[in-house]
Amino acid sequence: MRLKMSVFPPVSLNISLVSLGCCDVGDTGLVLTSQETSFSHSHSPTEMRGAAVSLTAAASGFVVLLLTVPVVRGYNGWGVTYTSTKICALKGSTVEMNCTYRFPSRINSVSTKVEETFWFTKASNNIYADLRTDPDYSDRVEYRCKNNDCTLRITDLRESDSAEYKFRFITNQPGGSFTGSPGVTLSVTGLQVQLSSPGVRTYDRSAELMCRSNCRLPDHTSYIWYKNQKEILRRKLNSLNNFELRNHYSCAVQGHEDFPSSSLLVQGQVNWGVTYAPAQICAFRGSTVEMNCTYRFPSRINSVSTKVEETFWFTKLQDKEPVDLRTDSEYAGRLAYSRGKNNDCTLRITDLRASDSAEYKFRFKTNLPGGSFTGSPGVTLSVTDPQLQVRVRRSTVNPYSTWTELTCHSNCQPSHHLSYTWYKNENSVEGGEEKYFHLHTSGPGDKYHCAIGGDVPVRSPPVYAPEFPAVSVSPSGEIVEGSPVTLNCSSNASPAANYTWYKEDANPGLPSLQKSLSFGSIKSSDSGRYYCRAENELGWMSAPTVIVVKYAPKLVSVSASPSGEIMEGSSVNLTCSSDANPAANYTWYKGNQTLLQGPEGFYHFTSISSEDRGFYRCKAENQFGQINSSSLLVDVEYAPRLVSVSASPSGDIVEGSSVNLTCSSDANPAANYTWYKGGGDSPQASGQTFAITGIRAELGGNYYCEARNRRGRRNNTLHLNVVADFPEAWKSAVIGTITVVVLAIILLSAFLLIKEKITSKQSSEPVQRIVYSEKCLHSQSEEQDDPDYTNIHFLKNQTDPVCSNIGLAGPCRRDEEEDDDSVEYTVVKFNSSAPRARSQEIQEDPATLYSTIKTSF
């Protein structure tokens, strides 16, 4: 029994039918057929077929259910129940396919659990292409599965969705998977505008335009008619009576305006016509082709019945008249006509040749005057050698279920079914008889191709994953910063590979998805290892190359080790570093003084001293350029040294006056000063200067200054002598005494000079000279400002040197202690004015007398 049902709103059906199923049931050894059941026990996996199936359906949109209902039987608890076996739907609508499934609850004491459920249309090589992973159904497929019930919903239907849909579930049992087969056949079709001749009409009466579909639409469907893409009418009927010639007409179903029919151009004699199906045919050379047509004409014209007297096909004209193919010698023995009862006509051509490619037209002649008609345009036939090509498509919608689909594609698709064979590395693949073939993975070097059966099989070129890429650099040789550089990559692959460039330890992808990666002006940072990845739908392969960019030194810097404070006597290394390729040579400078040159950027102080303190810099250079570093101050720290102490005023300090004690030293960092008196531990003052005002006698004595920094300490001592202040009477007496002494010294010096001259004249002995040049040493400390000295030496025969030293300190004798506050200097010089004999050979030196008198009040 066949049941045809058209559905406009969703409808539910409860109809039983049989679906042949297939499954792998591990140890049950159960074999089922559609006619009877037989049991055989075996320990190897077997198949189960003829599972019982019942139907519960729900369809939405403009869907027609064509149901086949054989007897229902179930076996061993495995089965899939579909709601319908055939569904016809309009393009753009939505369809739902429902099923329920069942399975044994336990097998060999193991509970059965369903692990995976899905729908598919394609299966090969033991791979079932889940619709959810098929890019053709992306965002259009939805599963709703619960309690052993599963619904497939497909939206926005396309004509390419026409296929047989099957449901499959997989359990935890060994080999416990089941497919409901046959499944649900879905036919998706669009609307067509056709010209119809409703009954007997006169020659000048118009026919009707009909909006039709291969699926029977509900009777209450509303239609929309368009003329030249503009809406002209909405009505419940699918026909249009009033139309005009030389205009385009199309139709759509209300609610599905986005999916109108293709337009039909109405022209010529509308009651006369020839319709070809199909209008274009592609066939292989040596094969057979059939061209079909239907023709129409008015049944009566002017009360005369119309009869067809002649029909034929032609491709050529002779004297403007069509030439019947049956009379063409090129088709002799290869051509046949057939004519049906309902004005059908068929042309059959065998052993096709390339020269058969042409436009074939059908012509019929009637008994009416001028009642002949040719269907134009006709059928275009293209005869070609098979040119097979394997198209590759990879599913990546679901990362956990990926597959690759190979499709055997021809440059033309014959109208009849072809037999396909798939090969892997020249070996035929079992189960590869379909137009498509599925893979999970393709190993390196694996090559696949397809063939079409026949006496001489036609084979496609192979497809394979990319081979190891070849990478080159242009220009070759040395790469200098700033120059243009291009990396090129190529790989033998089919289909052609896509290329991606990667840099090691960088972002995963570079801007180039081409075979070449170009640098308009390459930088030093572009140096590194690059990978070219060649990839197609069957796999990928990558190859590396290394880019080394040469450039002048940059980012030069100077550093000291150890960093921070540098102590005198320590070991110090100065390091000069730069970014350069090739490595730079370095030159060291202290100020403007060149120190060292060489490839190593180090300058070493084994034991640094304070003299090494200063600013250091380096120059880095290679063949591409040079650069100077900034200066680095090497600051050498050391403990205080050369500590000196002084008093201002110097000498003895008069009681009641003021004095400033000053301490200085050589130190880095600068020293801090502390003053102590005598051997005491208690500091008297801090700072470089110690000021004492209103000094008293008890403040005299030794003062020492301690200079200290973080590197050490050192001190020095000053003796401060405090004397009492003299009265005015004492000062007058001292001044008078000093005057008498000075006069006495002057007279004594004059006497001695006169005596020397007299003696030199009378004696033949060398002249005695008075020389006073020896400094009078004193025992006081170095802090005294002006040592007092008067030294007179008699040379040669002088036996009584005269030494006169008037002052507080001196190695010469003194009769009394004198103060040292005031100093007076008196110098007396005697020059001889007596005439000298010209014959006198010994010239006399003038005698000089120095007298220093220092007095303190």
C-alpha cells in the first residue's frame, strides 16, 4: 500500500512500517532478514538486518509525506523507528525527522548504555559523517534527543539537502552500534512557472501560467505572482490567466517570499510549444545519451482537428530547412527516435563522439496550413573525455569528530548513475564504490584517486598532503639591516597548499598567508628562526629557515662590577656591551685618553687606586658603523689621609684673644671631623674648624683632630701655646733693648768687613769671605709661622765664627727668653769702596749681614 499525504500545518501520524537496519552485535551471533528470522551462534561479530520499525511523524512547513507501510516485526530488542520514510519539502522551509530507538538492556550480564547518537547521510570507509560536523549543514541542524527518542530539525532547506537520512546510535557493548536503514528520504524542490493549455482553445486565445512544485502543496495555499520581479497578484489559486507576452513571470508561496520560483519568459505562440528536460546535457565520449521532450498544440483551429503528421530532431539547416538526423550519415547506426502516447519524444544517441556536441532541436508538423513548430532553444549536448578530479573537504565544525571527505568530480555529470572505484597508493579501497570517500587521517605520502568504471577506466589525478616544503631567502647571502628581504616557500601538494609563516618564540601567526613573506626594510629584531607551514585538507608539513640580520652597534652601555661603591684597593671590572652583528670591537677611554682596544668589552683594575677615579667611556664598532657610550663615573672611595692641623693666628696665642683651629684631609667620601684636647675621649667640637674665643692659659696644650668616613679614620695633633699679655713699660724696655742689639750687630759687621779687606791686601793667602747661608734650625713644631735666624760663617782660616740668633727658637745660643709676637727684619749690607789693584787675581765677594729680630709683646 502507498499512501500520499500533503500537510500544511504540523501533523502527527501513527503509522507502522519496516526499516531495514544494520548493526554490529558482538557475541549474540544473530542474523535477521526482512523475510524471516534465523539464529546462528558464533563468537565473531555479525550483522543484524530487518529490524522492526514503527512510525510516529511530525512535519512542519510545506511538507508532503509519502509513506510505505509494510508489516512491522521486531527482533532481539534492536531497532530504529522513523516517523516517515519519504518527505518532500519546499526549498527554504523547515523539516523535522523523528525516530525512536531500542536496544537490549543487558548483553552477557553487562548493562547496555548508549554513548553516542547522531544522524548522517554519508558513510564510507567505516566513517559516518555526523550532520553536526558537516559544513554544508552548519548552523542549520539541531538534535533533540531524550528517552530513546531523537528528532532531527533542518532549517532553511536547500535542494542539495535532498538525500536519505539515517539515525545511528553507539553503545558500550563490543560492536554494539546500530543504524536504522533504510532511513528517511528527503526531497527538496522549488517552485516552477509552467505554461498550460486548459482544454480546447482557439488559436488566438491565451493559455494559463501555473505555479507548480514536485511536492503537492496544500489546497488552501496562497500564491504570490510577480511580473518582472514586481508583485502583481495574491490569490488562492496557483494559476494566472491574464499575462502578457515578452514579460518575465515568477511565483512564490505566501510566507516563503524569500524563495520564489525562477522566472519564465512568455513569448511566441503560447498554445504551441516544446519543453525539454533537461536543456543541457554533458556526456563522455563513447557513452550513450538520451534527450527527452514534450510538445503541445491546439487541438482544434477553426473547427478543424489538429493532427501531428511528422516529428524529427535536427542540428543543421539546408536551404533554410531543418535536416532530419536520420538522414545524416554521421549518425548512421547510432541514432534512434521514440515517441510516447502523451506527446513525448526521445532521441537516443550511442557511441558518442566529440563531433556530436551541438544544439539538438525537436520539430513537429501538423495537418493545418502552416502548422509546424520547432522547439527553440533546444538541448545543448557537450561530449568530452572524462576529466575526473578529486575534491577534498574537511570537517572542522566539531574538534572531537573530524573527517575528510573525498568526492569524485567530473567536468560533466552524466544523467545516468556511474560506478566509482577509490584507490589508495594504487590499491583499490574496499567499500569505495560511492562517489565520495571518507578519511579520518591521511599519512605522509598517502595518495588517493578515483576512477569511473568501464572497458577503459578513467582515473583522476591523485590527491595528497603537502610534501616537505622548500624554503629560500632572497636575496641570498649577507642580510644587512634596512634592506628588503623575501622568504619564499613552496610545497608539492594536491589540492594546492595554503601557507602560513611562523617565527619561533613569537606570535603564532605572521601577517603573511602567502607563499612569500616580505620585509620591506628588515630590522635586527627580525632575526630568528622562521617556519613555513604548508597545509591542505589532507595534512600539513613545515620547514624552518634562519634569518641573520647584520647591523651596526647600538644600545651601547658601560657598567662597573661590583656595582655601587668602589673601595680603593679592590678589584674592579668595567664592561662595555652593545647590540651588534657581527660582534663589535671596543675601545676604552678615560676622558680623552685612549686606554685599551680589542674585541673584549672589559677593562680590569686589579687594585684600583684613587688616581683611577674619573669618567670612563667606550666605543663599539664593526664594519657597519660605530657608536660611543655615555660616560661612567668611577668613584673610588678611600679612608682619610694627609691629615693636617693649623691655627689661625699661628704661633703663641695671647691670653684673652681668639683662635681658629682648622683640620683638613684627603678623603672620599669627604671626611667628618671631631676635635679632642689632650688625651681625653670627650669630643670638644665637630666640623672642620674649631673656634676658641676668650682663650685662657688653661686652654693651652695639645689638640688633635680626627678625620673619619665610612672607609676609615686618621688624626693629627696641634700644640696650642697660650702666653700672658705684656704691660706697656715692659714693651718699651724690650724695644730699647732690641734697638741697642741691632746697632751693636751693625757695628760689629762693619768692623769685621774692614778687617777682612785690610787683611786681604796684606796677605798673599786667599781672601777670607764671610758667607752666611746656613739656616738656623729650631726645635719647635712646624706650625710656627716665621723661624728666627741670623747665621754668619767664616770660611777658610776663620777660627771664631760669629753666630748671632735673636728670637724665641733657634739652635744658636740665647741669653734670655724672648716673646715671639712681633717680628722685625733688619738687613745691613757692606760694599767695599776701596780701590783694588788691577793685578789682583782674586776678586772679592761683597759681605752681607742678615739679622732677624723677632719680639713678642
